[in-house]
Amino acid sequence: MKMSLVVGFEEKHLVEFSFDEFWGGIKITVDGVKVMGTVQILSFSTMKAWEITVGTNEQHHVRFEKRRAQFFAAFKPQPVRVYVDGIFIMEAFE
């Protein structure tokens, strides 16, 4: 799954979030530069969040939340929600 959004008003940045469903890898880039990457092999939590700050003069707090079902999660949709400065912006399903 891959999603992207533009953050900022005067100082715009392209933020991209990608999730590899098979290996569980997460990658977040800002303007093409990788700022965060993790691999999630085994997790018992039903919600995982990643947070970054984007911008220098005009800073914005971006939060990605991935939720999954407690049982049979591999067979159910796992929504990823994006919040910018605490405001819900978009949601995508893997």
C-alpha cells in the first residue's frame, strides 16, 4: 500500500507512506528522502502509530495510524489513517 499527501501552505512538502503487506515494512519519505523505516515482524497490538514533523519555518505534525483486527487480521482490511496537526486528513485500506 502506498499513499501520499502534500503538507503545508507556504512551505509545501510531499509526504509518502508505504507499507509492504508481505514483510511488514514501513517507509515514510518527505520530498523523496527517507525519514523513517521499520519492519514489523510480530505484533500483538491492534494499533501502531508513526509520527514525524515536517517543515522548517512552517512546521506540521504528521501522524500515521495503522489499525488491524484482533483475530484473522491477515484476511481483513487494515486501515491507515493520516492526521496533520491533529486533524484527520485521509484514510486508505490495504
